[in-house]
Amino acid sequence: MNTALAFNTATSAQPAILQLAQHAFASHQKGIATGDWTDLLALMSEEVEFQAPSPYIPSGVVYGKQKITAILQKVSEDLNVRAALTLLYPIVVSETTVGFEFFANGQAANKPFSSRLVVFYEIEQGKIKCLREYTGQRHQNVQAILQAMQTAG
């Protein structure tokens, strides 16, 4: 990943926060491409909060690294989700929260998909305290994949 991203310099995020957020996004890219989430999980606090639009998270939010590990494993193994994430824009929200808008193009539940998403990493004491993912524009087959996830879940 390019370490010289053009972040908005009007924000007050510390360089260490920006660097950790970049590392988190690169680890996210690796996880979704390969199914190996080890690097991203290592950056999370034990009490991390994970918000994502997923049938594996019926309430929309889950707490704790162990639960998140199980969810990511299910997504990778049960649905064999694999995708390439193309960074569109880095977004600095506050001095502790950094996001990335990206395009995902891949395969899940044996169907191709593409979607535009945003992920935010809230960082505290050198670890990801909260990871929030939002889907934007939905493209081909995303609804079918979500239905397959509900069936497999």
C-alpha cells in the first residue's frame, strides 16, 4: 500500500494514528484477498467493537476479538469470500478515527460481486478500538450473496 497517502492536512490526527490506520487497511486488504485475517486481528484490542452490515451480525454490532475472529473465519471459509480492495480516498474524521473509501471486486458464495464501501478505524492506545464498515452503492449479485450468507449463517 502507498504510505504517502494524501490525507487532509487540516485534521489533527497524530502521525502514529494515521500510520496504524494505513496498516489496518492494508491488513484488511490482505484478509479479504487471502482469507488470512491474522494481521488485522493483531491490530485490534481485546474489547474491539465491530459494526458491519452482515447476516452474521444480526444486531449490526459485535464486541470482542474472539467473536470477530469467528465471524471473519466464517466469511472466509463458509462463503469463500475473496476480493480485491481498491482504495479510493482516505478520510480523517477526528484525531482518533480514520477511514477509507474503497471499491471491492471479488467473489462470494460462488458469485461475483462488486461494491463501494467505507471502513472506519477508531484507534485508542495503539489498537483498533472500533471498526465500522458501511456499504454504499450496491452492484451486481450483492443481494444474492447476502441471501446466501443468511442461509449459511
